[in-house]
Amino acid sequence: MDPDTCSAKGCQAPAAWQLQWNNPKLHTPERRKVWLACDDHRGSLSDFLGARGFLKDVVPHDGSTPPE
């Protein structure tokens, strides 16, 4: 089985982090969407979601929660 990969455009690195987020205009408060990030893209993806007020949590990725 292939490892989960980073959600950054063009990145094929294995995911190490789950960036859990939601868009309050579209999602209920308890809903969590997930982007995966490698160590190199954790900061830039977090900054992108955070600037929009979407980022809710960043947790280590263990492969048990598939991205949405």
C-alpha cells in the first residue's frame, strides 16, 4: 500500500501531519476536513489555512484518518 502523500501541489513526499480545518461558511462547526502535509510544507499549508481562519488543529499523521 502506498503511503499517504502531502497535499501541497506537486509534492509526493510522505505525509507526516494532518491539518484539520473547516470553512465556517460551508461546514458545521464540528466538521473537520483534512489536508496532509510533509515536514517541508506543514508551515506553508498551515499559514494558508490560518490566514483564512480555517485551521483548527495540526496533529501527527498516523495513516488512520484519510484526507477528505
